[in-house]
Amino acid sequence: MTEAIFVINAGSSSIKFKLYRLAGRDVALLLGGAVDGIGTRPRLHATDEAGAVLVDRSFPPDEIARPSQAQHAISEWVAPHMADVELIGVGHRVVHGGPHYDHPERVTDEVLRTLESFIPLAPLHQLTNLDPIRVIRERRPDLPQVACFDTAFHRGHPEVADRFALPNALYDDGVRRYGFHGLSYEYVSGALRELAPKLARGRVVICHLGSGASACGLLDGRSLDSTMSFTALDGLPMGTRCGALDPGVVLHLIEQKGMSAAEVGRMLYHDSGLKGLSGLSSDMRELLASDQPAAALAVDYFALHVAQEVARLAVTLGGLDALVFTAGIGEHAPEIRARICARLGLLGVTLDAAANDASETWIDADGPGPHVLVIPTDEERMIALATLNLLRPAA
């Protein structure tokens, strides 16, 4: 039997999964895939370790309208592939670890109860993250499960970056800037360190641009500041989330427009961002392909606000040595990278147009300005390694 770790990365619109075999203190991919387009264009696809397609199946929207239905589809498909595998554990991405968890934790009743208390802080994600944990605990209570937190990478922020300008009692009660996408930032910063060790020790901004979007400023591989804060709603505009917003708008909607807190929450999380601006779609690919003025506005708004946040983070870092793009839009949308970088000329950022169009690793033009890179992220590998290290500590 092959010892292995199964990884589940449940997001707001997709559920990714990967199966890794143990290879000493490392892990090696056996298969991986995802169900994406949940509720809109559901599709289950998976490949083996060599990239050969194992399944590519589309579903009617109502057949996989919820994450729980996606989990069921994954379980049904993956079961025959587990016949010769002995799982030592399952690793999960959990978006919010709150003030309690700054490293991966084995899931217990107490840990699960604590994580459930953070659902209001990440309503798009936390519940989805915890559902597979509950299902596996019911079916395989003996199987160890490990929660890996998107907030953990940012827990070393200096206090000045963690605080809101609110009364101290609220900070002591956990109202602070947590930051998210930490598993992605940890992986990409490690990949940069292998690729260019000297550069990785410098002042780096990583832009994780996907359906959820954020940016992180790192010095010597350590997070100093991030655009997301108390919840995954803050910062950059996203697929359906508004990003940074004057809190007075929320008060206005409740007090003057008569909206309930639940109605405001739904609008800010589900009907804003690219979807709200364009009135068409939350998918950047569709917006780039559209000739509608509202689509063009959404794209321009996104690029402008990413550039503004990169500049802000450069102030925190005291300069900029490298700008790194990752995640779905960051890795696969050359036009968006070009629009963002065109606004960052004041920082000396320049692109090699051909390298950018080809999505090469190094896409900056020769010159004295910051390096610009495209580095694919791999949150699932980070989760697998964290799970291995927790369940099988090094001697």
C-alpha cells in the first residue's frame, strides 16, 4: 500500500483536491483536480502526475449548485483511485484561524468549535472549508485531519500593520487585520527563494489575483502587510466582493436605505466587485472579451486598484525590488499584468511585452527597475507538506 495525504482546498466557487504519496520528508503528486464553476458552469476535471487527463466532465448548474454537491461528486469519482492507497491524513485549507492559530492544527472537537466561531468573519469560505472536515469526521473518525490557515502566514505582522484606528479594547477582543491567502504567499515566497535567493531577501510585493484577490508586502520572505484585513472582504476588488469600502456606506445602507445587515452582507460578498461594476460577470476572461463599456470599467477599476495597493505596500517596505503575479488572473491574464504595471512607472516598473504575452517567469524589461515575475502558486502542496510535518514530525 502507498502511504498518502489527501488535500482539500475548498474555495468560494471551486473545490480543488490533490492526492500526494509520501516520499521521505517530501510529497509527490499522484493526481489532482477540481470542481469549478459551482452553480454556474460546474466542471469536474482531474489529471494524473504526468498531466494526463483522467476526467473532464461538465454538469448542469442545478446538479452542482452548492459546494456540498461538489464534494459528493469528488468523493464518487476519487474512490476507485484510492484502492491501493493508505491515507495517513487529510489536509484542509481553512481561511480564518483568528487570533488563536498561527500554525497548522490537528482537528479536534475543540478546534472545530473554535473555527466555527469565525464563520461570520469569512462567510464565503469558512463554512465551505469546514464542511468536508465534518463529513470526513463522520465517515472516518479515526483518520487524522489537519487544518492549515490562510491567516497564519501574516501573524508576525508588526502591530502598526495589524491595528485599526479603533479603541484598544476591540483589538484585545480580536478585531485586527489578519490578512489572507497566506498559504499561497508562503508557497510563492518559497519558490522565489529557490529561483532567486538574493531577490527573495529583499522588498517583494506578491499579487494573488483570482476570484479572490489580495496583495502582500514581504521583507526577507516575511509578511509585513497585506491588503486583506479583518475579513476577506477588504482590500482589492474581487470577483463578487467589493474590496475596500468607506464604512459610512454600510451605515447609509442600513440607516437610510433600510437594508438589513444580512442584505448588506450578501451584496458586499456576492453581488459586488467585478460582477457589480460590470453587471455582466465576475469572470475576468468574460470581461476582457466583452465590448460593453461596463465591462471595460470593471477591468480598468481592477487594474487601477491593484496598482494603488502595490504602491502602498512599497511604502510599507521602503521600496520595491520585485513584483510577483500569481493565481488565476495573475498567472494567465497578460493584459491585466500590463495594465497594472503601466501604472507603476513611478516605481520604475517596466515590462518586456513579448515575455509578458508568453507568461514567462521573468517578464520585466532590462533596466534598473524592480524585477517582475509570474510564479504559479500551489496551495495544495503547502497543505500536504504541513500535514506531513504535523503528523510525522522530523526526528
